[in-house]
Amino acid sequence: MSDIIAGIENEIIIHGRRDNRTWFEPGVAVVPTEGRGLPEIFVVAKLLTGNDVGPLFFMRTSDQGKTWTPPVLSRNWHKIPMEKDVFEEPWFVPVYHENTGRLLALGNTHFVMDEGGVEQKNEKHVNLPGNYPKAVYSLWNQQLQDFEPWQRLATPEELRLGIYHAGQKHECPDGTMLVPGYYYSGPDRNGEEKMKITMMRLSFNGSEPVYIEHGSILSAEDARGFAEPSIVFFEERYFLTVRHDRCGYVTRSEDGLNFDEPFPWRFDDGSELGNYNTQQHWLKHANRLYLVYNRRSELNNGVFRSRAPLFMAEIDVDRLCVIRKSERVVFPEKGARMGNFCIADVSSEESWIITGEWLEGMFSHSRPGNRFYVERKDINYIQYLGDLLLARVIWKS
């Protein structure tokens, strides 16, 4: 099968390395515009102020990335103060709903606490007894040029369902959405809660997403269980890729709700893919299906959890494996992890992969041998550092 990729071009959307900032875990939505050929593209990204934690900004481009609006912090994506100096805040990615022509943000809440000292802010995830993350949404208001105050998605309380905010979603022809998420079953007899995933079907009338049903619950007994699912519809079937601490998993479904038992990702020669403890996402183009992922390799140069380089490769959808000879590097390794990213088809000629970097180490309290210490004399580490990067996948005509 001939290669249909003409090239991959890398560029920086927002500088962070030179500005002592880190733009991390982006999300993207492509919004068609009437009367103009080019769509408006929304990108959200966290400005890290802690481990995976930080305020969520959004920006836009209407000329396919030649120029961008400044990053904006929505005045309506606020935190809610709780007990013991803990705050609940939303985690969103933008989603364009074709049937209604509306842009909305879908996601989950999470709970954070600031444990920083006088030198820097340092938020971290926390859990409060009796609380679990809730599914939430926020509508784009074109007149206000901002997202509206976030709302909780009503789901049956006894089911304890949540949305994986960064998971790829699918809009069905009838306008319902298949949204990957979590099933929170609570701690087991050992006091541990294994992460379980499921698929929710939501309706959306342009003003409020409504829960309809959920599908099979997928779980793994080892490590922390399954996490961070992403769905794609391809050749009349649904495919789901799943994060696990030890290796990435994949499965398929006929209806998008009830999936087969997941199994580990492998190359077409039978060897393990080598992805572990981070997400993977799908990319479709011209009747081809691709996976974008990190993996163990000689190119990692010690980056945390092998989260660099970022690769892409074509999928054999019948055998459900990665075609090794098709593998390409999307972003080369430059000392930073790149395990959180998003994907968008912006035109018939071009697809985008956007990732945030994360350089760690060199805080005043960091010493050689510490988990996040990185020995790099060419970078001045003062806080989390990293650029927001764009890879343009150019397709052959």
C-alpha cells in the first residue's frame, strides 16, 4: 500500500521554553464558517501551575494557523471552593456539533489543592471522601465571544459516570454523540479504586446535552485499570484505544456502545507496540486509519514514560495492529514529554496534531536522582517549561 503522506511540518503555536511557561494537554475543534472556505479552529491548552494542573485557556485561528488570537482565560470556567482548601474545577475540550452547528466544551471536573510555597505555585490533584469527578459542559456564546458558565451534565446518580475530557468523540447521523468516559465503582475490599471505562450516548439540541444511555463497562484488574479511551468510526465499525499502566489496549464494536474485550496493541509482526501509561488517539484520512502514540524506543533519550518522540502509523483494521513499516515521527524528541495531544482534520489536504511539551526538573529543591530531575545546561529551569507545538500532516493530492 503506497504512502499518502507528503510530509510532516512542525511549528510553534505558543512559546513556553523562552517564557518560563508550559502549555499542556491541548484540545481542538474545527468550526465551519459560512461564506468562507477556511474554518475557525479553536484550541484549548492548560498553562501548568502544577502536576497536570493549571488554568485552561482558549485561542482561535481563522487562517489555518498563520495567525492566532491571544490565549484567553474564560471568565466562566471558574473553580468552586470546597472544604480543606480544595477547589473543584472543570477540565474541557471543545467539540463542534454538526447537526446543530453549535460549539460546546465537554469534560469532567477534578479537585485540586495548592501546596506551593513562597517560590512558586504548585497545585496537585486531591480526592475528597464521598466526591468523584462529574461530567460537565459549557456552550460557546458567539455574541459574548466567550464560553457560558459551566453546567453539570445530569446523569443517573447511582451510575457515577464521568467524561474523559480529552477522549475523541463521535457524532452519529441522528445527532447523538458517543462520548468516552469513566464508570466510578468506588473502592474495592482493599480500599483501591480500579479505573473503569465506558461509552455514553448523549443527545444535544443546541442548548443542553442529555444523557441517554451507556454501554459496556471495561476494566482491568492489574495496575490502576483502564483509562483515557478514544473512539473512532471507520468502515462501519467503532474502534476504541485505551490507556493502561503497562501497555496500550485496543478493541472494537458494532454499535459503538458494547465493545469486545480489549487486548494489547501490537505491531503487525506480533511484537508489542511499547506504548504504556499514556494516551493514544486516532487519525483518519482517505480511507486510511492511523494511530498516534508514544512508545519505548532508542529515540527516547530518557524522557519520562517514553513520552517522546510522538509517532504515527497506519492501522491494519482487520488484524487490528500497527503496520510497522508505515511508522513516522510526528514530533522528534527534544528533552520534553509529549504524551498529551489532540488531532483535527482541518482540510482535505491537511490534518493537525497539536501537543504541549513538558520539561521538568531544576527547581530549587530538585536534586540529581529525584524523579523529575533533568540534567540540561542549555535550559534555565525556573518552573514548568514547554512550547505548544503544531504538526501539519500534509497529504498527497
